[in-house]
Amino acid sequence: MSINAIPLTDDTISNFGRFLPALYIERVEIYDDKMTLFVSVFLLTDLDEDTDTMLLYLSDKLNFYVMHAWKGSYEAVDTDTDFGLDDADWDLVIDGKMNVFAAYDEATQNGISIEDGFLDLSETDPLVVFVPDGSGLYNASLWTITEDLYDDKGNPIIKAQIKIDYEPTDSDGNLVDLDFTTLDFWNVFAFASMYEYDASDIEVMLENPALLDLRAGDVSYERVFKDGELQHKIVSFVDADDLVYGDIPIQSITGPYYKTDNITRDDMVEYFEEFVTGFKEADTYDSGDDALNNMLNSISSVVEEYGESTQFLKEMDLRRAYFTSKDPAEPVGKLYTRFRKRIYTANRALENGTQVKKILNRNPKIVDLRSGEVLTYVSPEYDDDLSDTYVYSESFMSRNSFGYSYESNTSTGGTMVDGVWWPGTITFDTVVDVVARNRGYFFFDYEKAFRQTAIINSILDISKLSLLGVEATPYDAFKITEASITRTEGYMDTDTGTNVSHDIVISCEFNEDTNYPLTETVTVNNESSMDDTYALPNPGGLSEFTAETFPEGETDYLILRNFVPRQTDSISSTYPDYRLACFEFQDFYDYDVACGGALAILPTEYSVKVTIEDRTIEVARALITYYQGIQAELETYYDAAADDLSSNDAGDFNNFFSEGATAPYSDDSSTAPWIVAPAVYCIFKDIIYNTYGGDIDKISAEAQKIIDGIDPYTGNLGVLEIFKTTFDEFYEDVLSTSGEIGSLVAAAESLGTIELEFDGTVPYDSCSSETGCDGIYPIVEEVVEEEEDGGVVLGPALPPASSADPADWIAVVDYSYEFGSNYGTTDDSAMQAEFNITDEFAWDAIDAFAEAYDNDLEWPVHTASDLPDIGEYVVGYYNAGFLCSGDPCVWGDSDLTGDEATRFAYWWSLTSYDRGALANGGRMTLYKITVEMPGDSSGHASILTYIENQMYGSVWTYGSGYGS
């Protein structure tokens, strides 16, 4: 076997030892309950030397030791006195500043390391242990001897290797439970020694440390854990031939690293030590110069602290910036000049050596064969009963009268129009039908519904899938199939005494072929068998409506709309493309239905329903299928790696295998199974078990550890075999149909397509707090025309646009009483008291209005025949004035106080019941109102506007003397 098969450096002394054979830690295998070391020693011989004789001689003269120094879950009280419980203590051994036996002896003094099993020094078998058998002697040593190795000059090399299992025990000999998650550090050491350790005489040996150093060989070490992390990566320095440099290089002041083959580290250290000593011995040295001494001490501190570091010369160069003066005329400036020259001289000597480069590789010596952590499944949050809110009540609805139909009438005997008598033939239009329109929008939180109610969320956290970049859920798997908005109208059935209700449903269906919600059809269903006026899906298509009185193309609808939020920030910082659905609706029906009659039960809200077809369980199945595909690719890779010709005895892959395995993925290495499988495994662990808390950096770091162990160039067959077994077991135990998750997926699949219905409401109060006609605002103005022959044509009695928002007027209370032949018996004082009518003129106006229509009086203008027709109204009003605190009060009554922006007013409407029964001729209803009228000094017009708005939809006129 060629020397290339030996893990050598470019330094023969490093390979075989300076004075004594050097042990080499070839591999450290980590298991759940133990650590196994493979330690080798390489012996350089010549062709004439007898191998058995040499091995027997070394077995007689040398002792081989392996030492473990680590710390688990223990907090040292004082690391200055508790030697060995701080990782920095063992740096003294690693840096060669402390004898390994001395370090072990001092660590045993704290009592903790031995008691808790943190320290162990074990002597291995000798190289040769001859044991007699029936035919002679045989070597029973645990060392395996290999003799077919040769260096590049043909000299034979003997390799001896031993496998050593370490299971830590406490001071009583009991096994210590290994918890690698609580480790602080773990270092292993291996060395040969002519001295056989004995606790009874070590103190004597330590009295002569120089002699003890000569009797101990070079110490090999491996940092297995540092700061709680497995050291699966190492920093190496290699030359142009990719040979690892076995010593510590020095970085030049320009950046590159160099071997210490032209100027040794000891020479460089001595060069600067002599510089400091020589300057202090010079005649110009002033021991009282603080600035000078500070810089000399700073240079000495670099020698002390960085003497064994790659940064030795770089740190020296950094000290130049701390000089307080660079003037050669001053002592500190003179020091600076000479110091700079020393740095440049040392740097030139260094750069005349061999340059090396720094590389970060997987540590091939450390093989992690632990079975892994115990995984516990916790099901994600899942709203299985749709109890959360998905249709938001923060909606909006407007209500107004949108169109009308009318019929033409002619009066030949004259008529009263707005309180003015028009003689002669009068042609006027009477409103027959008025259309009410409810229009608005509401929001459905599709994103929230998807992430909380989709069936896949009962098993896998779909939000975590998105956060980890697994965008595997198409819209088709969770699509809106239908939406509806329902208005429920009701009334009291006087025959049965029960409430009767029926629904008017506007629904929309969606296109099945698009990968986004697209409204395709709208359907209006009037469940009332009584009256078509409860729903007017297309009022413009009815014969009684014309383009003049109703805009064309206006129909009922419910449709998904695109919208742009007023806010500039994203709706969600977690999900930038947040999906919030906005539905707009329009609903036409008869105005009288909207106002409601005496028996009507008026609705106060719409009922909303959004239907989702949920097939997201198919996504879970697709993920499992994807895992199976990666599993097959990993198996193919493993089969090739497991070939006898793909790796050496230690399991490290050879170049033949490495090049062959990577060739198919030369265009895109990211698709290689040794890259994809670890990533998929870690992502699936996090999705199902929340192993890494959704932290993509932790997932990537863990995946990279696995990749480093199975990569064709840096990997190891043993690590690959462990990972493949873990990957396969994860499928069998978790994802298969009998597994923890796969069984849940199979059960959900058996349910087939799931239909989810999300309910909500659109309240009327987003438009107005009023109900019935009071919450419906007019938008079409009255039209009055004169005929060419001098006659008058009156348009439909629809109120004009308001000069003040009608919502500003508030009906406080209403009071009704019968009038007619018994009007004189009305208790006026009680009515005045209830209405708080303190203004005598207000009551006079009300009283006069009533008397004008009383059938006991024979006025020349108003007689019983002048009473309104049944269902018609005549109206009067009185503006009581300001509520003011000043004196005098505007508009009269000094008893009224308050804000001048607020007015009192009264108005009344008179409606006829039965012309034939003069004893019960009609009813007058009084209203007391307040109003905010900013910018309106008179108030009179605003009262008119308010009244006209209130009477909209009715047949009415002002009484004599009112409305002009």
C-alpha cells in the first residue's frame, strides 16, 4: 500500500514523532452512550529490520495512553482553583505549555472531575502481548498490525491501530449517563511515554518537569466538543500540493499565511524578545518614561499572548498604531522606528517561506453515530368547528331610494300644491312605486381560513410550510366555490299570532377553471311566495320603470372585487401576499317593503355565507410522495457508496467514487441526493415535530452537518449508513400509512372533498342607526314642469337634496291622538307637558293647524272634503328656536338654554282614516326634534329639508301656510 493511504502531513517528524513514536487519532466515533477512538502509530523502518523484534522492544519500553477531559452539566464555583473544569485549562496541554501528566494530576485534585466522570486516563495494551497456545506464541494484543505500507522511497512503514471504547464512570465505578446536549467541552488526547503513570510517584516526577517532558512523546489531541457544539468542521492549512501543514502557520502583515520553514516561530519570538531586552539595556533607555515603557510592555504582551498563534505578526503590526509619537528625536519615537523595521524584516523573512491557504473542511476524524433525539408530535392549531371570525363585521352598507315609477293625474277643479292653491285644470304625477337599494361590501379572510381551517392544518402546520419556503398548496386545493348574502323579511300573521319569515338570497358561483377566484354567475332567489316586491333583481327591466326614472343596467349582484387598501404597509408582515377577499353586493326591492308596515318585522342585518372546497389533504399526500422519491435517490447513492471499491477501511470515500458520484450533478449540485436528502429530512422534522422552531438558519446548519458527513468528497460510509437508516426509519415510523403522521393523512383522505361554510353578517347600522324609511336616503330630486298652456305639471313628490345631513336630525318622541268631532275633548295640557312645549306660540300653531281640519268648523277653504285621502298626509311645523345661554335668546323663548348650534323644532303630519265617519276623521302625529345646523342661521330651510326627507316615499303635501 502506498504512503498516500496514510493520513500524513508534509512533516515527517509530525507523522512519526520527534523523539518517541507519535500516536495519531484517526477517528472518533460518537454513540448515544459511549465514545470510540481509533488510535494509530506509524513506525518507519528499513528493509533489514525485523518487525517483531522492533514491536517487542517498543512494547517493553513504551506505554500508550488515551485521556478524555470533558465537562457536562456542572457549574464550576471557581475555575481558577477547579483546574480542568474550564476548556482553557486544557489549551495549556494543546499548546505544549503544560505537561500532560501534570495537567491530569492537577485536575484530579479538584475532586469533581473524577467524582463526576469528567476525566479519564487509560493505558492501552502494549503493541505485543504474546500468549502461548498449542503451537507456540501468538500476539493477543488489541493492536492491529499492518505491514504493507511504504513511503515514497520504498521504505516499509508499520501501522498499528487500536480501537478503544470509552464509557465514562463516576468515582464509584457507576456508568455516567451521557447527555451531549449539556456538554461544555470534550477533548481527547493520545500520547506515548517512557514513564508509566503512577499516582504514588507522580508528585516526585513533577519536581523535574524537564525530565518528564523528555520521557513523554508528542501529544495528539482532538477537540470533539467546544462551547457545547460538535466540532464537525476544522480549519486546515494546505500548501500548493494540498498537503496539510502540520504546524501552525503565521499570517503576514499583508494577509497570506506562510509556513515557518524560512524563519521558525521560535526564531521570530526570540527576535522580538531580544528587541525589547536590547532596548531596555541601551544607554538611552529611561525607566521613568511612561509612554516608552507602555509600548515595550505592549510588545512583550503580544509575545506572551500570541506566541503560538497565527496572528503573532499581525498583532505586532497593530501595535504600531498605539505609539504616542513617531518622532525619532523622542525616545518613544525612536522605539517606533526600530520596531517598524523589525516588523518589516520579520515579514520579509516569513514571506520568503512557503505560502499556505486556509480551508474549512468537515472534520473526517469525528463521526457522529448517535441515533438522534426523541421526537414528540404535537398537533398544530386547527379550528375544526370554524369558531373563529373569518367574515368580518367591519363592513359597510348604504341604503337609498334609487328609482321610481309614477302615473299621471288631472284635476279640473284646482288643487293645493305645497300650501298654494292652483285653480283650473292641473295635471300632476303621482308616485306609484319607489325602489329601495341596499349596497355595500364585506370582507372574507381567505388567508386566515386557509391557515386555520384547511384539513391539512389538523396534521401539518401549513404556515410553517410557507415560512420554510414549501409553497406546495395551489388555490385549487382550497378554493371558493360559492358565496351568498341573505336578507330575511318577516311579518306577524294576525290569524295565527306567529311570526312568518322568508329569505331573499343573492348568491354567486365561481369559475372552476381559473387558479384564482373569479365570479362567474349571480343568482337571486326570492323564497317569498307572497309578493315579488320583496326582491327586484332587475328593476330597469320592468315595464313600469323607464330610463328616465331608473338607470339602465342596474341589477342585483354579489361579486368578488379587486381592491387597494388605503394603508401602504402590507396587511401582514409574516405573509406579504396576504389574501383578503372583498365582496360587493347590490340588492333592489320595493320601497314599501323596506319601510315596513304595521305588522312587519324589519331586518337589521344581512346573513353572509362563503363556501370553500377543501382538498388540502392532497398536499400532505404529495409531500409524503416527494419524501419517498428522495428516499429512492438516497438509496441509489448509498448502494454505490457501499461498494467495496468506493471507500477505504475507515469508510472514507476515495477519489474514484467521489468523481463518479458527482458527475451526474455537475450542472446543478443542489439536486444531488447528499444535498437534498438532509435538507428534506430536517425540514420534515421541523414541520412535524417543531425540532428547530421554524428557524431556517438552524435547519440549514443541521442539514449542513449531515451533508458534510455523507458528501462524496468529505463523507464517510459509516455516517451515510447511519443517515440512510434514520431517513428510512423516519418514513416507516412517521410518514407511512401505519406511521404517526401517515395514518392521519390516510384517515383524512377517506373523508374525500370537504366543504367548509363560513358565516357572518353585514349589519344595517354601518349605514344608519335608523330603521325602516328613516334609514333610507333619497338621491333623486323632485321634478316640476309648467305646461305650455299655463297649466301646471307636478313631478312625483320626492324630496330635494338635503342642505343638512338628515342623520343630524333626531326624532326624540312622537305622540298621536284622534281628532274630528271630539277634538275639543283632547287633553291639550297633558300633551303640552309630555312634549315640553314651553313656547306658547308653538302650541298655538299646532292648535290652529288641527282646528283648520276639524270637521266641526266650516272654513271657506278647508272643509271635511279637504281632509287627505286615506293613506295621504298634510304636514305642518314650528321652529321653536335656539337652545341658548345668552340673553336675549334668538328665536324667542327665554326658558330655552344651551348651545346656539342646536335648535328645537316640532312638526306634525295629519292622515285621514275615513271621510264618511266625521266623528273619527283622522289622526295627527306630533314629533319633537333637535338638530345641529352649523352655518345655517335661519333653520327654517333645514327643517323643511328634514321633513321632506322624512316624508319621502309617501303621498303628502304641506298644509295651508306651510312650506312656502
